[in-house]
Amino acid sequence: MSTHPSSAPETVLRSAGLRVTRPRLAVLRALASAPHSAADAVLTAVRTEAEVSTQAVYDVLNTLTSHGVVRRFQPAGSVARYELRAGDDHHHLVCRGCGAVTDVDCSVGAAPCLDPVAAGTPVPGFVVDEAEVTFWGLCQDCGARTSEA
């Protein structure tokens, strides 16, 4: 299922076959406000509008992820992050300086973007359904700070 961040949260939940609940709506709103959030940031945002347990937020994130509503990704050396842009095999730019994450579309061809090749030969019998690429470097602000130093 491909989720678009601007879709109405109720519609997104119903399309995934999920009941519309206050905690689920709060999590979706938190991720719409701050894409690429870690679970603790989602929890903090959700608690500004409702009294919800830590476990409830983690359960909602797991349910939304397993139903394809939310995408979970974990850049190396970082905590897992969550976003609403799910199911389209986009990739991420991660700044080594400030940790900012930016979405980038599929780098080559159609989703899932990459064909697994070992030693120049396609891997027999391996069917790819998702590819995850993380580009690392410095964002414009961190790059400017580095060059000023």
C-alpha cells in the first residue's frame, strides 16, 4: 500500500482496513507534522494532544508499519525513524552533521530501483520487493559551517 502524507488520516486508516482511533490519528498527525521522527519524538507529540501510554504509541507504530501505512527505517548508527511516505521505495539523504533526513525519489529506474546482482550476475530465485538506499553526507547548513571552520 502506498501512503501519501497529505491524505486524510481517517481515509488512510480505513483504506488499510484499520479502525479509526484517537491514538492512531494522533500518531498520523505527529508524523505529518514531523516526518522521519523517532518513536520518542512521536510519543512527545502525541502526548501534547492526548493522554496515551508509551506502549500504546509503540503498538500503534508497529500496527501502522505492519499494515503499510507507515514506513520504518533505521539509518546505520541511528534509532529507527518513522514516516508516512510508505510503499514507494524512495530513499533518504542523511546529514552526518545534524542528522537531518531528506526524502529522495528512486535513484535508478522503477521501484524497487535496484536489481540484485552478485559478481555481475542476477541472483537466481531472489525476488526483490523493496530496496533501501541511504545517502550520507552533509546538508547545506552543516557543509557551510564546516567550510567556515
